[in-house]
Amino acid sequence: MDPEALRADIPAVAETTYMNTGASGPSPRHVVDAATDFLERHEYEAHAAGDPYQVAWDAFETQRERIADFLGTDAPNVALTQSTADGLSRLAASVDWDPGDVAVYTDLEHPAGILPWERAADVVGIETRVLETERGRVDFDALKDAVADARVLCLSALSWNYGTRIPIERVVDVAHDHDTRVIVDAVQSPGQHPIDVEAWGADAVAAASHKWLLGVWGAGFLSLDPDFADALEPPRTSYRGVAEGSGADYELHAGARQLEIGTVSPAPHAAATTAMDTITDVGLDTVQARIERLTDRLKAGLGDRLLSPREYESGLVTFAADDPDALVSRLGEAGIVVRSIPDPDAVRASVHVFNTAEDVDRLLDAL
């Protein structure tokens, strides 16, 4: 599939200049159809045959395998969640905290990467520490100081406010030198550039499919290093999280599946795996090359208003505005969808492979 064919299959962009994929990507028809097709097969055929649970369980297995392949890991290391925030929250609740333990997060984090640790501070009595950054860049001397006595470091692989890529492998090396676990919010990465969680070396990576993968809402995924999974103590479990037993004799799954809970629909993950197939078919080299070309065009037109790096790092482009909310509203009335962000107080446009030079020019003309 080429970018033009992908665009033609996305109803949301038929009459709208959609440049807000960093918040939520518009799904193609065939991705939505994958969710609908699974729902119909499950609710009509599987129930008629008397095996709706087995059909769902088989789907979960297939979906874990596809997600694991996309992330560069093995299926036992993958848990199916509902979102990035869901995965991070389950992790924060499952760490065997002692009062006074330290959790570090950067000032680049989305609330999904902040609130779980602050909640642990309120409930368990841990200490939270914020690693200050400079325009989306991590200072490694400050990082060493921040993680020197920390149990956990949470940070994004790609900052949602500046669109900068964080050197995760280097961060992991520093943190692991201090026996600090590294948990990565990678939600802005899948669908933009290749991911190899094994190469990153992080203890956990949380993401979802509804942004750059162009999946539907409700399909998150969590990759766990087996050693970290063994050290977790989940406060909740259910029959999907146990390897055997249903009473006092239960035994948790050894890997990431210990964090899965109860009866949920595989339909969003059916859409997610189809979305992964689609991006793979388009080609991540094609995705990156087109995003780079279009963001270069946008950045050149923005001039001194640009707050993101001038050189290409991602499809997220943040720029200054006197009144960001008012500008977003005015652009929306003109059929151009972008968003404001709180830190910095600015406007962010998201450029993906389905966007065109005409989309960029329409935004610049409106500005």
C-alpha cells in the first residue's frame, strides 16, 4: 500500500486537514472493518458454535504474537492492555514498593507517565522526583544524579511536547548502572519509526495503537523484561492472569500476562494488528521519509515560531502562538485540526504519512 492509497481509505481526512495524529490517529476503513469483522464472528458464529471464550483466547494468542514481532520481542513478554496509561498504571501498582522508595519521571511526561507514580506516593509513601530537561533534551549528568538512589525511572521515548527522540539505550545504561528500573512510555513511537524493545534494554515499554499506527481506541500493549516481570507483585489478578488454579492454589503467569485482567474484547487488538500490518506494508522507511519531507516544509514556513528541533526527529511540530487555544479553535473552524499543549504553552501539529504538501501549505496559509 502506498501513502495515497492509505489516505484514500481514511474517511476523516476526506474534507479535513487532519494534523493531530499525536493525540489520536484517524483509522482507515479496513482497520475499523477488522474490529467489526471480529465482533461479528465472535458474537454471531462463535456463540452459535458454543465457543466464544475459545475464539477470544485464540485471538489473544495471535495478537500477542503479532505485537511481539512488531516490537522485536517474544510473545510471553507482551501483555494486552487498554491503553498506554492503563499499562503504566498497572506497572506502578505492581512494583513491590517500600515507603521512601524513589520514582523519577521527567518534566516531558504526559499525565499518563506522572499520575501513577504520584498515586503511589499518596498510597504507599514513595518519593517522586522530577528530572528537569531543556527543550526536550535530557542532561545526562542530571540523569545520573536523579537515578542514583531511585527504584524506577519513567520517561518517554519520544517527547509529546517537542517531538524530540530520547536516546533510550543510553538512558537505560546509566539507570541500570544504579540498579534503577526503566519504564518507557513509547506511545508516540509505533507507526513512526522502527522499535526494537530488546535493543532498548528497558525493563518495560508501554504503548498503544490509536496514534501513529492508526488503530482504534482500546488496544494498548505492554512489553516486560522477564526479570522485571518476576519481581512484580500485582495487587489484582483474574483468570487471564493466572497460569493455573482458580482459588487459594492459584499461580500467576510467569511473564507479562500476569497483568492481564478478566473478560475484554479482542476486537480493538484485531484492529491494532491489522494496523501494524498496514504500516508494515506501507514501509517504515517510506513513513519516515515522507514525514521528514513534510515536516521540513512546515518548519521552513513557520520560521522563528518553531519550538521543535529544526532537524527531523519526528512528525510532532510545536510552534509558538500568542493565544494557542484561540488559534486551535480558529483553525478548527477552517477545517484544520491541530491541538494546543500546556508545556510549553503552544500549538502542536502532527504530520503523518497520509498527510500531503497541500495539507502543510493549507496550515501555513491559515497561519
